Amino acid sequence: MLQAIGLTSTPSRGQAPAVDDLTFDAEPGCVTALLGAPGSGKTAALRLMLELEPGRGVTYFRGRPLHRVPYPAGEVGVVLGDVPGHPARTVRGQLRMLCAAAGVPVSRADELLDAVGLAGLQDQPIARLSLAMDRRLALACALLGDPHTLLLDDPAEGLAPREADWLHGMLRSHAERGGTVLFATRDPKEAARSAGHVVTLDGGRVVADQDGAAFSRTRLRPRVAVRSPQAARLAAIVSREARAARRSVEVVAEAAGNRLSVYGSSCAEVGDAAFRHGLPVHQLADEVGDMRSAGATEAPAGRRASGDHVDAASRTPRPAARGELPPPIRRRPARGPLRPVRYELRRLFGVRTTAVILSVVLAVSVGLSVLLARDGRTPLVHVIAAWPSLLPLPPAALGAGLIGALSFGDEFRYPALAAGRGSVPRRLGLLLAKLAVSGGVALLLALFVALASAATLRVVYGGSLLDVPPNVVSLAVSWSALTVGCAWAGLLAAGVFRVTTAGIAAVLAVPVVMVPLVERMPKMASTRSMSGLPGRLRDLAWLQWPGEADRWMLAGARIVAQPVGAALALSLSALTCAFLLTSLRGRVRW
């Protein structure tokens, strides 16, 4: 069951709140429609329920507010618009990626593709889907965690009647299995056809709370709205004349006492009857029921008393404790994926961009290696790395930096994890997963470039060119550290500035800006040796580690002591601090 109590949005300066003291229930086993004209507060109400906007009030999902639900994907499924996925990602790839985020088996994606009728389009890019197919994919994404409650914002908008009927059939099936369904709509006929419970909003407040039958009977029929101080007398006269003329006319007295709703008649007939009997009329208008509230089940003046909420059985306001303000609603950041490493792997390799970058880097690196080895003056290390003096960084490092920048850049551009929130869940678990995956890809890229360049040089120039240097281990560590460092610099910069170009700029700033700064630092008059550093660290930490670790530790220290290594280390330190300050404010969350 869904219970919304006292929902009130934070008003803009000088304006009334979009939602004002909204209270209603949506029961399991029933489809509930939130009906209202554009600007009535439907979307704002849904966002308050999902804690996407600040305000006051509380929404209980089976007795718990959303931030208290340990597994939100299994409690609430949401459709707030089009699917915010990468346009080049396939339908199946999008669902498989979100399976990792929701922590469900990947087989769930294939089950839902069959359920929503997208099995034949599973390899189609999201950008090529029609509006109807995109809406089916959005519904499949909402159902991934098998939620009890579905919240949808105008899901049938723009759809053909056949597609709209299919969509509402899916919603009714979910409700028949014991689920709760709440959808917003502006069309009263759609609400009457598809919902068993209709809550009507006007100006952000409830003006009617009815079951489907009462809604269809009182609010979808053309009527004559009459306001007169002699309403009771006029009702009796209109009914008597209709019986005498054998016409089917129904007169309903409004709760206000001086209002009538006359069904089956016209303004002219009601006005003539009032004129003949000398009765004053203050209002006489043709209306359709959705233009204002009517019927005994509605609040008397179209407004509920502040602090009231709806009784689920009788649909009448039951008073809450007076003088109590609803609790505040704080906009909370989106949660990270439950399986972050799987999510990041499927996100990275779910589009062709990654494969294209790797292929281009390999091809360019091999070509540059052949050209650099031709003149015989370039050192072998730079030949294998394909690093000419004209380039600030080798292609492998630039490619690794681009992959790292896209890791967070694409998250902000296509926020699949934060639909409707406008912010990416930069939790600690997701950050570590991105660092691990981008670092692993950078290591593989560095290895493939070195092996491909060496193999190509052996074929083109023979094996005499490839003499293994004695410090090959130190060179391999330096090469790996350069590519991984560039990948992490691009990733952190894109996470801080929320755009891919910032990540690329941070990678290029290492050789262009940071290295010259490091080289211009005043040098010490005498240099000191770091020999014995591992032993002193061992004594300080009271730990014993293998002697081989001493060699690796010294190799790492020597790398950082080089200008490029020092510049990269400084950049990573600054970007890490900036990311922690901007993204992980307050309590660190996994």
C-alpha cells in the first residue's frame, strides 16, 4: 500500500507551492490514477513521493518511507519519462547493465524483453526506438527488481490507442498480482477506463477522491452547473417538468447547498424553468464533470482541511493530529549500483566507443613505432611505447585517459543510475569500481601496445632491433603507471567537473602544465639518497614483508621522483581531494 500524507512542495519565491497538503492512499490490487490538468501538481507530487524534490510530508511504501527501504528496486519501480540510456547501447545491453545496478540475475533482462514484447528488438540501439517501444523499455526497466509499487508519470502520453491499451493492460496485470499502481494523467477518460480509484488534483490539492464507478458517473457526463439561492426549489421544478415531458433528467444537489448539477438537460431549458417561476440564478453553464468537483464523495469546497488524510475504506478525510507539521523531505542522492564492478564492465563494453578507442590506439601506436624505428635515433623504449617527442603523451596514455574520462562523463550525460534526479550517485563503491575497471583496461592497453609494437618491429626490421634492456622491470612498471595514472586522472576530473572534456583536459595538463612546473621547482643544493627506505618503513610499521617488496618500493619511489611521475602524482592527489570534497560530502556512503 502507498500512503501519501501531507505532501507539500517547497514554494518558489513569491509563488504558491506546486503541491499543497496532498494526502491520499493507493491500495494494492488496484490501479490508482492521479488526475489533473497541466500544472495541477501531478509530477511534483510523484517527485515528492520519491524524495526527488525538497518539501514536507511523508510517503509510506508498505509502511516505510523510501529512504528506509533497504532494497528500493524491489519496492518501487518508476517511469518518469524516456529511458535515459546511451543512444548507441542496445535494448538488451541497457537492461543487462541495469540488472547489475539492481542486483538481479542477468536472466531477468531476457524475461522482461519477452514480457514487454521487445525480444525482436533486443539488438536495436535505444536511439532508433519509436516512442511506443521506448515506453515499453522504460516499463521493463521499472520492473527489473520485481517491485511491489509502480509509479508512472503520464505513461500513455503520445501513444496510439492500441499501445496505450497494451500499457494499461500491463498495469492492471501488475495490480491483479497484488501490486500497487499509481499513474498520473491529464485525460479523465483514460483515468475512467484504466483506474479503479481516481484522485483528482487542482492547484496542488485533492479536489476529489473517488472509486472508478463514482468517478465515471459523476465526472464524465455533460451537465448544467447551476448556482441559485433557491437551489432546492429549482431542483424540484426541473425534476417535475422533466417527468411531465417524459425526459430523462437527473438533478444532483451539491454539498454546498446552493449548487445543482443537472444531467440530461441544457442551459436554455433550466434557465427558462427558473424564469417562469421567478427564481434567481447566479450561475448557469454547460460543463463536463472533470471541470470541477462534484458528488457526495468529494470535499465540500474542493479543499481538504489541513492535516486530514484519506481513510482507505471510506475514501473520506480522517483528521490527523492538529498542530503537527509533516516531516521535512530532503532531496537524497541516488543510490549506487548493488554490483558496481559488473555494472561498470557492462556500461564500458556495452557500446562500441570503447572498442573503437582501443582499436585506434593500437593501430596508431603500431604505425608510430614503425616510423620511429626507421631513423634509428629514437631510444628503443620510446619506439615500443610509440612516443615521439612531438606528442605530449603516447597514444596509449591518451586513449587510457579518454576511457577514464568517458567513465564518468557518460554517466552525467546519460544518467541511467539517476533517472529524474539530475545527479549521478558518486558513492564510494561506484568510484572504486570505476577506478578498478579503468585501471585494468589501461593495463591491458599498455600491454597490448607493447606486444603489438614489438611483434610488428620484429616482422618489419628483424629481431636484432629488440634487445631486452637490463631495467626492463622498472620500465614496465613506469609504462603501466603512466597509462593507469592517465586513466584515473581523466576519470576523477570528469567526476569533479561532470563533463568528459574536463577529463581529457586534465590528462593533457599533466605534460603541458604540470611537468614544466615540476621541472622549474628550485632544486636542492645537494641530493640525498633514499637507500634504506624500505628497512626504515619496516621498522616504523613493525611489519615484516618479503625482501622482493623492497625492490618494488624503491622502483615506485624512483618513478615518482621523475618529472612526469611527480606531475602525475600531484595531479592525482589534487583531483582525488577535489572529488572527495565535491562528491562525498558528509557521511561517506558505499
